[in-house]
Amino acid sequence: MIHLEDIHSLTDFARNTKAYAKKLKKTGRPAVLTVNGRAEFVVQDAKSYQQILDDAERYAEERKLDQALREMESGKLHSEREAIEALGLKAKKPTRRK
């Protein structure tokens, strides 16, 4: 969520970059930069941005797992042999190690 105090003009940001950088790092919140009163850019410190990327990746993986669980629960599972046949591959016979 964007806080009203985190919306600034691009001109002000350019004039006071060091102060904004310090605030971004301290709060971890993004800032919206406006041009002619319209939101144009969002800036954020690297650590907070990386956290967002990590969270998004984790969420995507959880969605994949949820989908797999739903398929498993609905009986949409195949044995290894069925999967190989469905892919049009030939199953390799196991070999013994000597």
C-alpha cells in the first residue's frame, strides 16, 4: 500500500536524492514519483525490492504445489509407465550394476 507521504514529484526527488535515498532505506517503503501530477515512477531500495521478488517466486511455487495437490486429490495421477507411454517414449529396462 502506498502512503500519501510517499508520493513526491520527480523534480523534488531529483533535487533531494540523498535525503530520499536515506528515507527509502530506512522505511523500506516504495515512493511514487509524479510528473505533472500523474504517477510515473516507483522507486524502492534494493533490499525491499529483492524481498518482493522472493515473495513472488515463493507464491508462484506454492500455486504450482496447490495445483499438483488438487490434481492428485482428483485422481489425475499417472504411473511412471503411463507417463512414458503418454509422452511417446520407450521405457528403458533397468540394468544391473556389477
